[in-house]
Amino acid sequence: MKKVILSLIIAVSTMISTVCAYDFSAVSPSGHTLYYEIISGATNVGVIRPGSGSTYNNYVSGNVVIPDTVSYNGTTYNVTEFRIVGTYGTFENCSSLTSITIPNSITSIGYSAFSGCSSLTSVTIPNSATSIEDYAFSGCSSLTSVTIPNSVTSIEDNAFNGCSSLTSVTIPNSVTSIGGSAFKDCNNLTAITIPNSVTSIGYSAFSGCSSLASVIINNGITSIGYSAFYGCSNLTLVTIPNSVTSIGNSAFSCCSSLTTLNFNAINCNDFSSNSSYHPFHNCPISTINIGDSVQRIPAYFAYNKTSLSVITIPNSITSIEDNAFSGCSDLATLNFNALNCSDFTSSTFSDSPISAITIGDSVEHIPAYFAYNKTAISEIIIPNSVTSIGSFAFNGCSSLDTIIISNNITTLGESTFQNCNNLVYAVLSENMSSIGNKAFYGCNSLHNVTSLASFPPTLGTEVFSATAILKVPCGSEAYYSVPPTKWSEYFISIEEVCNNITITVVSANENMGSVSGSGEYEIGTEVTITATPKQGYRFVSWNDGNTENPRTIIVEAEAIYVATFEEIVGIEGVSMLDELSLYPNPTSGTITFSSTDICKVEIMDAMGRMVEVYNNSYIIDLSKLRKGYYTLRVITDRGVALRKVIRK
């Protein structure tokens, strides 16, 4: 008897569950029985699954047409929603459903509405829909394309997760957010354009899209979620727009073909100090182009990017944070153009073996710890625009043997050149007003120091530590009153220069050209200095900006003149490489070369001026260049070619 009662209870419970799942049913135009739930207080209904559980997984199959209205008991209802039963979406796991016609009355594609419909090949979302909710098409593994109308404003979490046959999707300008895992594991998706209406890309949004070769992230995005593009192994280039303020952990991790990063984010958050969670972990980035509006380079920005060999800092940069370029074990060249950047820390470029530094001719301040412990640097030319050098800027540059300090520099910070033990000659400018503690301490090869100022600058303690001769202008008796401890822990002898004056002429790069005219001359003597370029190079200017060559100077005080040369970029040695092509041309953005063996691309404007250089990349971005005609000098393993391109 108990068994009979228990069976009745189960049967009644099941029947109640089934009855409560929907209010009525009706045959659709495609001949399918569909089930509806009346939305309380309205003349609207939602399409609903007839019951929960796997029993109803295939209650419809084939081609289904949903009507925009349905009648029941004399009332006509608008079909506006997809409803859920418990955790089940309307057509969830209907694996035999092959196509669906959704009416214009539907306002949203509901939770899990078509999840697991593995035979669904195409779907058109009507203009009436404003959202695609969580898991709406998750696991639709046969879905090859989807059209999202301009009415949709959000694509929610997991909306297209696991749509492994999806090859294309167009995200309209109406969408403002892309949810977490929205397109995760869509591993046949090859290209995606994210419009400027989107402000956020959710976590893992495109994770595992292994065929994704092109991503265009338009301006408007403020945040890129963690693991957003994790494992997109075909992605070779990424451009971060200037609107981005946050890039999450592992955002582009394991993008194993990603070699080029165009970074335009004006003020982005710091990256993770844990290398395993770095946004670009396991990405072989060899080229980083920092946009000319970027103000802040985040901490750990290029941390451990061992393929990076050259970096150019634009003049807009005001701060470079801790460890930004730490561990870049191939980073040999730094082009620094930041006008007035805040001081570095000792870790900013730590473990990066920089051997060549070029300082732009508009830079005003050289930050503290600028070239700290860069033992491979042998020469630094300080342009006339620089007025101050921060503490420890060149501390430990043990190979530095020449330092040219312009007349405009007024301040040297603490320990600026400390332990530069190969430095043999230093000239203090005539406008020098302050030299910090131990500025030249430990420079044990420094025996000749020339001050061009008639009155000594304010000195810290132990400025020098080697026995040296300090040469001062004739009649500068004030130097003799400076306490010896200010000069060094030893005594530096002071010598007034009243007769012969030393003029030093230096080549900025002896591989490019030689110079003449150095010597000791009487005050008032006219001296000719000459810069002679080697074949393939040309003279550019002297360190004070003068471009005369040969040049006549009048000896008034000790001075150093540095000649700068540059490579002649022309048609010499150019092989036409007829098979090399590029597309598209004209272009407003990137161009792609037909060959992948591109070693270097030099971009010259209509005046023949070099405006950009790309290394080891067959896809280059011209979007930040002005509109006009450009000449590309393309260097490959097979030769060199010139190509014209129009930036439209």
C-alpha cells in the first residue's frame, strides 16, 4: 500500500511540474508544437520548454519557425521572450534543431535559449532583440555564422562559448559590452573587429580562439579582462587603443605567434609582477611601438620580453614605472625622447643589457637611474635641451669613457657618474650651479676635469675620489676656497687655464665618420673643425645644433664638438625583388607583405625623412602616420626593395 501511495505522489509531482512549466501550447507555422508561458499582467508570452530535465532535450527538431503572435482562449499574445524552466533554456540540448526563425517581437535571446543545439547551423537575430544573454548559443558546435543586429547592446557571459564552427561574426556599433567567455573556444573564428561603442571585453572573451589572426580593438575600450585572448596562437599583432586603462592578468598569454605590440593606451594600469600572470606571458614580442600620446608606461610592461632588442620612448611619456623593461635580455638599443620624464627606479631597465642610447634633442631632464649599471655603454651625448641629470643616472656605467655635457645643464644629481671607472675626461658646463654628493666618486681613471664656469657650483661631499687636475678659467680664485672634502676624499689640484685652450672634436659614431680639429689653441684663435663621413653615410650636425661642415670656431673656452652622422637611405644596392608585394594599398591601417622573411622596414616620408622603423615583421601599422605618400625600404634575406604606399 505504501508503494502505491509513493508512486501516486511521484506521478502527481511530475504532472504538477509539467503543468506548471507552461500555460498553453500551440502549433507553430513550421508544424511544431511550442509551449508558452503568459507573462503576468501583460498580453505577452514567452516560449518555454515543456518541462525540466533531459526528457525534453529533443522535443523539437529540424527547421523551427516561431510566430510573432499566438492566440489562446480568445486572447492574442505577442511572443516576446525565451523563458527558462529551472536552469533549462527554451531549446537547450535540442541537438536535432537545424535552423530557427525568430520573430521581430522577441526582445532578448534568453538564458541558455539554444545552448547545446549542436546541429544548428545558422541563426538570424531580429532587430527587436536588445541582448544576447548568458549561454544563449553556448555549445552550438555547427553554427558557422551569426548576424547580430544594431539593436543589441550587450553580449553576455558564455553567449557563444564553444561555437567551434563559427568562422565570422559582426559585432555592431550598438554593443557596449562583451561578457566573459562570450566567444571562448570559437577555434575557427579568424578575425574580429570590436567597435568603438564597446567599453569592456570580459574575462576569457576570446580565449582559445586558436585561428584568430586579426583583432581590431577600436578606441572606446577601457578594460580588457583577464585571459581575454588567452591562447590565440595565430595572433601576430595587437594594437591597444589609447582609451584602455586596464589590461587584466594573462589577457594575451600564450599567444605564441604574437611578435608585434602597438601600445597606445595613454594611462594604463600596472601589469602583474608575477610573470605567469603577465598580460603578455609566453608571447615572443620582438617589436613594441609606443604611441606618441602615451603618458605612462606601466610597471612590468615588457617584463622578461627576451626577444625585444630596440625600444623607442616617445616625447609624450611622463613616467616609466618599476621593472617596465626588466629582464629584456636582448634589449640593446634605447631611443629616449621623453621631454620631461619622472625619475626611474633601479629596476626600470634592470637585467637589460643596453649598449647604445640615443637621447632626443628636445629632452629636458634625464631621469634618475636612467642608465644605472649599464656596463656596455661607452659613450653618451647629452643634447643641448637637457638642463638636469638625475641621481644615479649613469652610476656604474663602467665602460663609459666619454661624457659630453651641454652648456644648458645646471644640475647633476647625487652619484650621477659614480663608479664610471673608465671615464677619463669630463667637462662641467659654464652654467653648472649644483653637483650632488659623490657625482664622480669612484671614477678612478678620471684625471682631467674642466670647468667652464668662472665661479664654482654648489658642491656636495666627495664629488670626486680620484687624484685629478681641475682646470678652471683664468682668474677663478673662488675655486681655491672650496674645502677639499667637497672635491674628494683626496685633494684635486687646481690649475688655471690662462693661455692654451683645449678643443676636443669627437665623432658620435666612428663607424660612420671621422673628425679633425682637436688640439690646444690660444684664446681668440680661429680653428677649423671638419667631419668626414664614410661611404654610405652623411654628416648631420654638431652637438650644439650647427650644421656647417667644415666649420670655423673662435677659441674662447675649452669645448667639445661632437659630429653626428646618419646612414644614407636611397636606392643604392636595391634589388627590385619583383615578387614582393604588399596589400592593401592605399591603406588607412595595417599593410601585409607577400613574404614573411622581412628583416627590416624603413618608412620615409615625401621629404625623404625616416619616420618609422619595423624589425622582423611582415605586418606593419601605418595608422598613426599622416595621410600621404610614403616610401618603404624593405630589407629581406634575399635583398632590398623599395615600395610606395599611400596612407589614405
